[in-house]
Amino acid sequence: MKEYQQRVCDEALELQDKLNKLLTFQRSFMFADVPSLEQQRLFSQAKAMVKYYAILCERIANFPE
């Protein structure tokens, strides 16, 4: 695997971890204490992270053999 490909894989793993933590927080009781506008921003952030992760996975799936 080339160096840039490894960086993309590492980035995808890090993003997946951050996204999982955000989604876990959104399902927690603590999330209810977050002001509604901030909740909306966090939902928007999660949505963007999902798209970003999908793009990284697509790139990884299409790395040359």
C-alpha cells in the first residue's frame, strides 16, 4: 500500500471513531441538556461526517491493486 493510501485508510478509521462517539452522545441522556440549536448543528455535523466517510470508503475501494 502506498503512503497516501495508508493516510486515507487512517483518516477513515479516525473519522469512523469520531462519528461513532458523536452518534453515541446523540443517543445519550446528556444530549437532551444541549440547547436545541446546538443539537441541530451536531446533527448537521454528523450528516456531513457520514458523507465524508462514504467518500473515503469509496476512494479506498477503488485503490489500484
